[in-house]
Amino acid sequence: MKRSWWILPLIVALLFSLSGGRAGAQESLSEYNGEPAKYVFLFIGDGMGIDHFSVTQDYLNALEEKNVGLKELSFTSFPTAGLVSTFDYGSYITDSASAITAILTGEKTYSGVLNMLPDKSTPLVSVAEMAKEAGMKVGMVTSVSLDHATPAGCYAHQASRNNFYEIAIEATQSNFDYFGGGGFLQPRGKNDDQRDIFEIFAENGYTVVRNREGFEKLAPQSGKVVAINAVLDEDQAMPYEIDREENDLSLADFTRKGIELLDNPEGFFMLVEGGKIDWAAHANDAATVIHDVLAFSKAIEEAIKFYQQHPEETLIVVTADHETGGLTLGYAATAYSLYPEILQNQKMSFLEFSKVVEQYSQNTPQEKANLSDFWLQIEENFGLLDIPAPEKAELEEKAKNGDAEAQAKLRVALTDYEREELEKALAMSMQGEAPQSYGGYDPLTVTLTQILNQKAGLSWTTFSHTGAPVAIFAQGVGAELFDDYFDNTEIFTKLVSIMSLETVSVQ
């Protein structure tokens, strides 16, 4: 069944109007009375707002169909869908730490705080820890580092999400069964003078693998596992999907392996995070967002395969911790038109192209920098064309007469204003500047992605998070509890009920 997700914000406004806001709204259904779920998947698309997966659906349809429509992703066709509010204890706009604390412990806290009450000293127990205490196996997968806020929300209790070494130590002590994906940001501490975190994992009975060969050999008899992707960026995260080499491991690969390792008669709880959706959205890079949403959707397909084998025992929940970037499907210059297919012209992420710019700035004196040096790379990696005025005039005449090829070329042709913006951005890039007006990113790269986004008909409002509600989808045991508009703390309540876990308010 196709859903018109553009109408969800209107529904939210209506619900607020009728209820007088969340404070006056009736509590959503949280009690489950059936047989407990034995296998539970919680997928978090970090920063994934409604328009992030909507533009992905539009993009897929535009590549395959002539008519306007949506192509379903693995999770958008789930039988249950709802909305979740995301504010935290101190702000209408949450960060990932306070958001995952609410989702996994049912308690609001301040941004930056992991699994602690607002006093920043009283620890909270996560649903993952409760599942482990109940005898289930527990695992987590992420495309970013394993000590990042969302995966850390399963096992860590810190006043600051930036206590990376302390968070990693808690991971070694968690007794959880599977960690997969990214690495650790400070494996030897902030000053590189602490015991290596991987040595501690090994001492605590974990098998640690860091290459594909070791990964492929992992089996249930391997015991507790830490599986680190062989290819990591400077933030110890997996590459963006748009940059991933064909033979490199994917988020789906780590999810599939996790299912293999966790499957057991007592059941399991598994959290999977598409963490780089958020990072790409921070940079306002729509094409990179789309590719990471698709990678996230493929990871969910692995859970769906398992669900199809155990439909009476499995629950899959898919949601986001917050929205990032304020993405909107609409741009003034394209009026009521979207051209998402234009985004296929982008061949690398903002991160990889910024490296191209950095290399150029290192090898070229500022006074000799010229935008023409980039035209070939801009055309190859973004599909933008710098068309001379006479040729553009001819194309415009053909376009008026319905020439589809001329219309397509004009859609990606740079205007004089856009060329001037690129010139200005290059000057700042050459000076090594990354002002806040560019989100702290390389100015030339950001300007290129902004121009491409706008030509596709997309807009962004911020390089940060927003306070918009996010969607939630569910399939399987107890899925009906998620068919509502409710607060993110209620995800915890619903999971505990569906899994029949014994709640513990604080450690």
C-alpha cells in the first residue's frame, strides 16, 4: 500500500491542535498481552526524517518509471506506522545521546548525556541490558564508531557522550554478544596512554576480527565477537555507501552476520544504526543521504528474511532518533517540480570531494587558483555543466519546442549567479576557511552539493538537528502498539512490554 508521507506533518499539527499538545494527549497503547517476542530488531536511521526516506522513494521511482510515484523501501511497506516526538529534557531539539537514552531507558535527559538522569550521576538501565539479564543474546551494528552515541546507548552510562574511552571500557564489560561495524575513536584513551581497548576485549572473552577474511569465518561457536570493518575513515566509521567499494562489507553484511551469531533458543535483541544518514544530512548532501538510506533499507531486508522464518516470534521496529538538516522536498526555483533523478549525477560524497579540494589547495598557490581547473571533476562527479551563452540560447530554443535532451541539459546548467557562488566558495576553500555559513565544511564542496540539491528541487534549513517528529514502522509481534503518535520514551515502554522484560528504573 502506497502512503502519502507529505501529509504526516499536517496530521501532527492536527493532533497537537486536538490534544492541546503532548501534555494533554491521551497515553498511547503500551501494554501487550500476547506471547512475548523472542527476537527483536530495533533499527535506528540516525537523523532520518520523513523527507529523507521520501526523497529516496522518489529517487528510485524517477530512475525506473516515467510517471510520478513512490518506490517502497523495505520498511515503508510495514503494516504499522506512526509518529514519534523527539524533544529532550532541556531542549525541543534533541541530540543523539539524549534521544537514544529516551528510546532505550524511557527517561528524558539533557543533550550529550548517555543513560543518566538529568542529575548526570544516576545511571539508567537500557532495554538491551534488561534483555541480556533475561538471558537473551544482545548485539549491535553501526556504520559509525561503536562508541558513538546511538550504539553506546545500549551499554554505556556517561555524563558526556564524548567520554569515548570510558564508553569503550563499558563495552568490554557489557558481556554483550556482538559488536559490528565501525571501530573505536580512542582505543588507547584521549592521550593515547591507556590500555588498548581491543586487548581488554580479548581478555574478556571476545573474538576480535578486523578484516573480511576473519569476518567470513565467524560462526556461532566463535562466542562473543567484535567485528570491525577493514575500511574506516578518520572518525573510525565505515565509508559512506556512495563511496563504498563493491567488495567492501556493507551494513547489510554486518546485520546478516549478527543474526547468524545471535540466533539461539533464548532469543536476542539487536540494534542496528544507519549512522551516516545523519552525517550526510549535517552536510546537506542529499545524494549521499539517499545512498545511506538505501544501505539502511538493505540491512532491514536481512531482518525481514529472518522474520519470514519466525513470523510468530519476531518484532522489527524501524525509526529515527531525530531529524537532521531540515530537508524539504521543494525549492522556489523549481516551483512544484522535483527532479530527483538529477542526484544520480553525484558520484562521491561531500567528504571525498572535499579531499580533492584539499589536495588542490595544497598544490596550488592561492593567487593561481582557478575554478576552471575543477570543471572536469565537477562535471564528472556532480553532472553540473558550464554551458557558454550561445550554446545555452540554442538549448533554450530547443527546450521550448519540447526537446527532452535540451531540457535535461538546462536543468543541470550553471547560472551566472551559481558560478559566482562557486568562485567565492573556492576563494574561501583556498584560504582554508570553513565558516559556519557553510556548516563548518569545505565551502566549494558544500556549494556544489547545494546547487545540485536545488536543481533537483530540494531545500535544507540547517546544518544541525531539528525538532521535527520522526516516523516509526513496525512489523511482527506487538507491532500494533506502534500505530500512534507518541513520545520517544514510550518506545522503551512498548518494547519492555512486548519482550516481557523485568524493568529496573536505575542501576
